[in-house]
Amino acid sequence: MRKILTLLFISLVANSAGASIVPEIEDYYTKKVSDYVQTRFPQRPYTVFVKVDTGDVGNIKRGELADRKAKNLPYLDVVEDNDFWSRTDLPLASFLPYLKTVYVKLEVDANLTPQEFENFKQDLFDHLKLSPAADRIEVTQMHWTPQNEFIPRQYILGFALGVPVVLLLMFFAVTRMGVRSLVKGLAEPLTNISKSTEAFAGQSAVMAKSQWSGVDSSMNNKSFIESSEDREKISELLTKTSAFFTDLDGKTLGFIEKWGARYPASMGAILSEMNAERVKELFRWGVGDWWTQALTQPASWDSWMMQILNEAHHEWRRQELLSVKNVVSADEKILSLSLARLTPREIGIVLKGKNLETVEPVLQLLPQDVMINVCKYMFPGEWGKIIDKKRQVKNGVSELLQKELYKKAIDMKPLRDEKDVTLIYLEADLIKYLNGASTKDEREVYRTLPEGSSIAVKRFPFYKVFEAPLENLKSLAADIALDEWAAALLDCDREETDKVMQLFTDRQKFMLKSAIAEIKNNDLKDERKIQAKRKIAMTLKQQQLVAAAIEDTHHKNEESRAA
């Protein structure tokens, strides 16, 4: 009887010890990491190691137990159930919130910049729904297959050098065969053939060499930011292009608007080097929304600034060689400025009722791409004439036509006021204050803003987060990391903080309070707070826009069914 009881006891202990859910959790995280890495780096080798710590002494090795630092968690006043991690009646997702630590070690064959590496690591935290405050992810960039990067370059180089050699061999072979087989009367045709073949081979070699040099230069292109040599180049380009930005016409304005819309901060760096009156004049004629960022947040000298200046220098040199600036009067430049502010469709409306011969001198004042788009809109069947280089175009626009078109263009899109520059700086200062203000101060400022204020249109306030429905708050709690919530709640009152705290588990609440206490002692807490608040506010705004679009679609479907 004693033997039977002993065997039953041993079997019960073995079953309870072998039913741990920990291996399944580690497999779950391993699969999620593998799916993400295969999506981010397809056909690249990688290794993944995952280890989870449940906080249970039974799952810790004997050597690790001595090094473990015990923490008395304030919210745990009951005795921990040692059989919790052996339960098989609960789904896997029920165990995840109670994990103490998740450790992920990833080695992947990649070559990322420091910024891309940090973004990849943060995205991995978000994908796994882990917190940097409690969990740990180690990512190591390996270089297992560096030789593959040079295979395309070797093929290109071999092709570029092989084509001219093959053509030359064919040329000599054909020449030798022709000399031996053809009669003397065919000597002259053979000479012509040999000359054309030699020219073709030479052109192929030149083309192959230029293609390879272009590929090589593009691969070795670096950012121009720090070196004194590059800063001297930028200074030299600023001097060379000063005349381009000073002699303002429609083509110059079109250039500024195009590149300013692409890189507003870099264009702002160029504007910062100009005279204040010149900047105000450019702002009066400008139309893009990028001017606010360019004037209030200009970048330091960077590679995009050098690219813009290079393009400006090439455009100025082209206009000098074509003598475009010299044949245009001051009144025609003013007309070109008024038209360059409009879209091609708006220019077509201004020129409506005029034939191609009448408007062609006017269109020559605009950039070529704008001119072609306007002609496509106005003259669908004959716009190709405008790019005919042999076509004779009369110079000059009549004074009567200049006044008529200028008035229509300004009536369609009036000029800005120079005083708006001051307003832009005042609004930028107020937005900067609001980004760092408490929710109480932010709410008071928005209550006093006049109706239709541009700040209320451009900037979504953070205090709207605490006025959002519970469904939106639950979605935000799942999408935003705990450390970002901690930074955003630094200067919120007790009621607002409790409204967010109720969305989390006891473990997450403790982690959130610990993160808030840690950030308060951080020198970069203001910057982290501003970034976190803006991210949460923009996420909520995006959710509301999506919900509004779905509601509008549903409403339209209901109306269509009723009809």
C-alpha cells in the first residue's frame, strides 16, 4: 500500500512540473519576431532567442537566484499562487500581462544607420507590445553576406569593359575579311563601313564609362554637414546664386515654391542668408504653406541646402546662356510672377478665350513644365506646337494684355501682406508655448482664441485626449508605449492621470508610476514630454478622422438604400 501511495505522489508532482506555459510563451514571441524580421529584411539570415521571466522561483536557475534583487511590489498583498503558470484552462493571452520580463536577442544580417537602427528597435518594441522600462531587446547587426553587395558592380564593370573589346574584335575581323574577299572597287564602301563601326565602338565605350562613373558617384554620395570644405562650397554657392534670387521673375518664384515645398527647413536656411526686405518681398508673392516652417524653423546647413543651391546655380547659368533675363521687361516679369503663383488650371482660366498665338509669348515667361500643362488644358489638339524648337515666337506682350492678365491673376489669388510675416512668428511662438504648457493652460488658451484662428486649424490640442470617449482611450492605451504615457502625464492633474491609469493592469500602473518618477529627474524631460504629447494627440486625431470617414460612408450607404 505504501508503494502505491508513493507512485501516485511522484506522478502528481511530475505532471504539475511539466505543465508550464513558459515554453509556449517563448515560442509565441519567437514567431512574432521572426514574422517581423522576414517582413523587414526578406531573404536575409537571422537568429532569434527569447527568454521570459515569470517572477516564479521555480522558473529561475539556481545560479540566478542568488543574483536576483527582490522587490516588494506595493500592489501585491496576497500570496502568489505557484500553480498559476501550470494552468491549462486559460488561453495564452491571459498570461502575457503577468510576465515580469521578456528578453529578446536578435542577430540579423543588415546594414542600418544609427537612426534607422533605433527606429527598427522601437518598431520591434511596438510590434511585440513590450515596454522598454520592463523588457529588454538586444539587436545585433551582422555582416554574413557582404560579398553579395559587390556582385552587381562587378557585372556592370565587366559589361562596360567587355562591350568595347568585343566591338573592336568584330571590327578587325570584318576589316580583314573584307580586304581579302572584296575587289578593289569596293575599297571606298569598306572604308566608310570601317569608320562608322569605329565611331560606334567609341561611343559605346564612352557611354559605358559614363554610366559606370555615374553609378559609382551615386554610391559614394555623402551628406554635406560638418566638414569645413563643404561649408565653403555652400558659402560660394550662396554668393553665385545671390543674383538668381534677387532678379525675381516667374521662373525664379516657381523654383523657390517647388524646392521649398520639398525641403522647407533647408529652403529656410537659404532665406536666412538673405536680406530681410528681400525675404518679405518673396513672401508676398509666395503661396505655399511651407513658408511658416521655413521662416520659423530653418535648418542648419545640410546636404539638401547644397542641392537646392546647385540647382539654382544651374538654372541661373542656363538662363544666362539663353539670354532669357535680358529680353524680358520689368512689366513682363511682374506678369510672370502673378501667373507663377497659380496652378496650371487657374492659369488656363485666366487665359481663357485667347488663341495659342496670343498667349504663347505669355507662356514663355513661365517654367517649361507649367507651360506644357497649361497648353494641354487649353489647347488639347495643338499643344505640341509649343515645344517645336523651329517655331518662330513673337517677342513681347502688349501693354493692354499685360494689365488684363495681371488683374485677373491677382483677383484670383491676392498677394500676401508683409505684416503676415510678423503674424507667422507670433503664431509659431504661441504654438511652441502650447506644446510645453500644462493641459489646464492649453485649455484656457484655446477658449480665448478667436473663431477661425489658424492655430486651432493647424494644431490639434492635447487636452482633447481626456475628453475623448472610452473606446478611443482604450485604443490609445494599446497603441502608445508606457514610457510615452509617462512623459505626457508629467504635468497633468490627478483627475486626468487617474482617467488614463484606469485603462491599465496593476502591473502596468506600477510600471507607469515608476517611469514618471524616473523621467522627472531626467534633463531631457521637457523635450520628451512635448514629443509624447504631440504623438498621442495626432494619434487621437487620426482615429477620429478614420471614425468620421467610416460614419460618413455608412450614412451615404443608408441614404442610397433608402433611395
